[in-house]
Amino acid sequence: MPTLNLVQAVNDALRVEMRRNPDVVVMGEDVGKFGGVFRATAGLYEEFGPERVIDTPLAESGIIGTAIGMAMYGLRPVPEIQFSDFIFPAFDQIVNELAKLRYRSGGQYAAPVVIRTPYGGGIKGGHYHSQSPEALFIHTAGLKVVSPSNPYDAKGLLLAAMRQDDPVLFFEPKRIYRAARGEVPEGDYTVELGRAKVVREGDDVTVIAWGAMLHEAERAVEQAAEKGISCELIDLRTLWPLDIDCITESARKTGRVVVVHEAARTCGLGAEICALIQERCFVHLEAPIKRVTGWDTPFPYTLENEYLPRAPRILMGIDEVAAFEA
Amino acid sequence: MASRAQKTSAAVKPKGHASCNGATKASRPASAGSASAGGPALSTDQLLELYRAMLRVRILDDRMITLQRQGRIGFYGACTGQEAATLGSAYALEPTDWIFPALREASAMLLRGFPLVPYLAQVFGNSADVTKGRQMPSHQAARAVNQVSWSSCIGTQLPQAVGAAMAARLKRDRTVFMAYMGDGATSASDFHVALNFAGVFKAPVVFVCQNNHWSISMRTDQQTASESIAIKAKAYGFPGVKVDGNDVEAVYAAAKTAVDRARRGEGPTLIEAETYRMGAHSTSDDPTRYRDPKEVELWKTRDPLDRLQARLLKLKVWDARRDEALRTELLGEINAAIKEAESYGPPADETMFEDLYAEVPWNILEQREEYLEYLRRAGPAARGDHA
Ligand SMILES: Cc1ncc(C[n+]2csc(CCOP(=O)(O)OP(=O)(O)O)c2C)c(N)n1
Ligand SMILES: [Mg+2]
């Protein structure tokens, strides 16, 4: 099996699906001849030509708006938003149009658009090349939201996303585009949407993470193990719809939960996870659920390492939750 | 972290705006063979002043790209090749006028008297940066010289400039607003919105589009099927002019005409300055992947600095010896400023939680405490790379 990095796995998924389904088109700024600023679409223009690998003018509302129209007419557009920070000119098209199209037409129309976008910090990108806006889209009924943490899942999840009929926001953790490497099967396979993965089993504390933070959490969990704290680490993979069974099963087992995300704490996905767990697992809980997250500030340039919930901070959260006694 | 915030911010007051508009010395008009046929002209003193300013930016950009390669700064976006379009247009403004910049106009701040050290401190993102190390390099802004803060988000500044211009009218001020954009930005929705509002409300705003032929890897003909960008102004009901953006006199003439018109209350103008991005989009980019080096070679023959230098030589107000001396002087000044700017430590930790709200809410207070406690307990591990 070839070893690929995460961005190569994304590229591979696009190629596999474009070969399989002539309705799949890729579009966005610099995605064509250039192959994308992160090289995610490299080689596709050469293989599939300018009609299916479309360099668009610099306008995210245009990219998503036209993708919606294409999808209504039967294509399977996979637009790229160059950085998720720049998705907001298309917010109206996504929130008011894409997410509601099936519902408002009484099920007559749908727009299976898969929006790929690099997200997250740790690349010295400052406010506008670092944000993690997933919660805004999870809050919007009608959208699915996905974020892989490794190449295998990236390819399998993206292939699955391109084959189902709902709009998907596919958030790619750009900090680990090249750092995350792993074996990826050639050709076709899918990873089912809506299924989390227990990366590591444990009994004392459940740690929930996704994307680039999964790797920070992994480091923290290893350090916790050295201290004798056994953590169960869950990679959500699909952020919405959540794998609620996986989460509640683990929370019932450990009774202690830490949720990790890069996005700011307030109204982040962690808040929803906390609410769901306490609604369903209240009598099993041994400690308040802890959120280890980005701070409620814009993402800073110089102090980015201090902003990110890196392993030492996650470990402190694990310690606190493990030590809690009512 | 020993050097952390040992020095306080360098002075950021501009050294006075005399250099900005209208040289203090009596001005001889630089007539012989002027590149700008008609329209407001620049005196030889002004041309010399602009040459110095343009050369300073050229040397500065070169130095910063070297620093980025050496890993001393994280990122840089140069304006190399676009010095005439940037500085020639900004030169038409009064110190009280405002600039809403895009990607490549930071150096207008230097022209308008902002000191070099805090300007460079922004690139280092350290404690001497007036914007507190919050934004990526090349995102300088300073109220002291009326250059507003801008985001990386393409096009968003354009309607804001129009709004500020509407406000100035309402307050019966005579301020003019210069709003910059790249050719790529003309595709953004905000371009349409801004020009439409500006036309409807006759706002005292001058839009300057730096058409440098590229938006990262995309050519301008992939952005618009229009015969020019300037012509788009017609549909919004105000003049659009296309100028040779590498001819500083032509740029200035167009900008001054537009600024005067705006100040008289006659409304906006769109200027398309045709120029060329000589370097990479930014230090993260490799243009050899998408553009023909022959094109770059062609534009090298149209270099705005070379052209201005040739003009000064022709006017017999400049010579090789003076040129060499100026280069040495500017390089010395820049190197000294880099040395000082680099010596400052990172912004103080608490600054992460400052300037978010006028009144600090409880969650920010709590998180600031949590953060400081984390830094104490985690020690150097909390710092990651720059531990
Ligand atoms: C809304 C938005 N979309 C995408 C980007 C990514 N991006 C940064 S610069 C750029 C190209 C800008 O081209 P242009 O406006 O011509 O400016 P230039 O770089 O040529 O000065 C792109 C696509 C962005 N910063 N903002
Ligand atoms: Mg451009």
C-alpha cells in the first residue's frame, strides 16, 4: 500500500471519483493549472481538462452559488475554498441556500455539493489563515460537516462524501497536510460518514478530538498513560451528524470526559458535546466535562502556540478531570 | 523567553508629513519630456523624493525576502514592481486623507511619515508593533498616518472606504479616501457593492486597482472578460481611467485629478494602474509553476524605478554617483532599523486578551487567568516552537 500524506490522499480521492463519475467537477481559485495553493488538485487539470477542473474568478459567493446551480442540474461539484477563513463571502449561499434547498423545495431539489476547505492554525497564518469555523456550519441545519485527522480517513471520507446526496463541508486540517502520513489503499474504498473512531481504548477518561488536534490529544493521552491515567481517545471524523452512540458509550464507561478543539470555546462543538453527554449520561458522570480549546479571541499571529490547545494544556485538562472528586 | 518584552514600543509618531505632499522647497516643474501628458505634474524635487521613497521600498522588500528565507520572519508579501502605482497614487493625498489598503500598499505609510522601526516590528510581530503582533507580516496599519487596519480577506475594505467617505461628507469634512485593490479583488462581490454605493452616494473616494496581471496563479483575463477594469466604472456612473502604473508621473497625475475631484464633492473615480507583480505572490508562492519567465523578463524592461531613474538622468538632476550613495544610505538605514526591530521580544502574554471589547466580559477575564496559570504551570512547553 502506498504511503501518502493527507493532502495527497485528498488528491487521490478526487482523482478516483472523477474517473468513476463524469459528473464530478472541481472548481475554485487557483485549483486548475496550478493545482491549488496546497497542491490538493495537482494533476487533475491535466487529466480532466478545464471543463471539469475549473479555475474561477476570485469570488467565494460565486464559487458556491454556481456550484449550487450545477448540483441542481445534476453535476457533483467539489468546490475548494482556498482557506476556510475566506468562506464567509459564501456564507449566505451556504447557510440560506445550500443548507435549505431540499427542505424549502419540499424535497424536489437537492444540491449535493462537497465544499473542501483547509482550516486550522499552527502555520503562522494569523487571523485569516488559521480559523476553525466548523461550529457555524454545524449550527446550520441541513449541512454535514467532516474533518479527517489522517490520510486514510481523508480519502475514504471524501469519497463517501462525494457519493451521498447532502451538502458537506469537508474541513481539511492544513497544519498536518504534509505531516500526517500513512498507508492509503489504491483505488476505491469509503469511510462511512457519521462514524467516529476509537483510536485508543481506556477506562479512566474519555478524550474527544478531531483534525490536527487529534494528534495533540494523542500526545497528551500517551503522557497521561505514563502517569497511570488510562484514556479512551475518540476521533470524531464526522462532526455532524455526530456518532452519538460512540460518545455516550465511552462517557458511560469512563464517567470523565475532555473535549478538545482549536476553535474558540464559546458555542464551539465542545459545548454541544457537553450538553449531549450530560443529557444522556448524567448519572454516569464522575466529574464536570472539561473543554480544552482555543481561547475566545481571534487567532493571533505571534502567540499562536499559546492560543492552540496543545498537548501540555490537554494533559492538564486530563489531570484535572481524572483527579476530580465530588 | 529571556528577551520577552524587555523593551517597550518604539516611538510611532510620524516625523511630520512635510514629505508627503508638496515638497517644502520651491518646486520646479519637471517638464522636459514628461511622461504624463497634461494633468497635474510633479516638480523635480518631488520626483527625487518619490525616487528615494520607491528605492527605499524596493531595498526593504528585498531585505525582507532574504530575512524570510533565513527564517527570521514567517512570511512576507512584497510590492516589487508596483512601487510607482503604490507611492505615486498615495503621493496625491493630504496627510489627513485616509488610505484603505489592500495587499501591497503598506509602504504608503512610510511615504506618509511612519517610522521604519515599528513598521518592521509588525513584520516580526513583536512588542514594538503597534498592532501587537496579532496579524501576519505585511499587514501594517497605523492611525497616526491614517492607514486603516485591513484584513487578508480580499475586497472587504472597498465598501468600508465608501462608508468612511460618506461619513466625511456628512460631517462636512474635506477628507478624501483612497481604496486600493488588486485585479483579483475586482471579482469579489464587495467590488460591485462598493462601486455601486460610491456612485449612488457620490462618495469622496478614489478606487485604485493595481492590475499586476496576476492573482496568485490566475491571469487577469481569468478574472474578467471586460476589455479593461477601468471601463467598469462607466456602469456605476463615474469616471474610470487606465494609466501606465509603472510611470509614476502618470499615476500621480491620474490620482491627483481624482483626489481633487473627490475633494470638490464631484464623486468617485476608478483608476486602473497597469503594472506587474515582479516577484512571487508571497514568500509562500512559487510563480515558476504557473508563469512564463519571459513575461517577467519583458516587464523587467518596464521597471518603474529604472524608468524614473532614466527620467531623472535625462533631467540632469541625478547621476550614477548620487544613485550609488543613495542606495548605500538607504541600505544602511534599513539594516539598522531591522537590527533594532528584531531586538524586541514577543508581545506580552496578556495582550492576547486585550482590545477585544471596549468592556471586558467575564469569559475573557476567566480565560486570561486560565491562560496565565497554564503558562506558569506548563513552563517552556507551552511555547511550542518559540520556547
Ligand atoms: C476572500 C478571499 N479569497 C481568497 C483569498 C486568497 N488570496 C489571497 S491573495 C489572492 C489573490 C489576490 O489577487 P489580487 O487581488 O490581484 O491582488 P495581488 O495579489 O495581485 O496584489 C487570493 C486568491 C483571500 N485572501 N481572500
Ligand atoms: Mg493582482
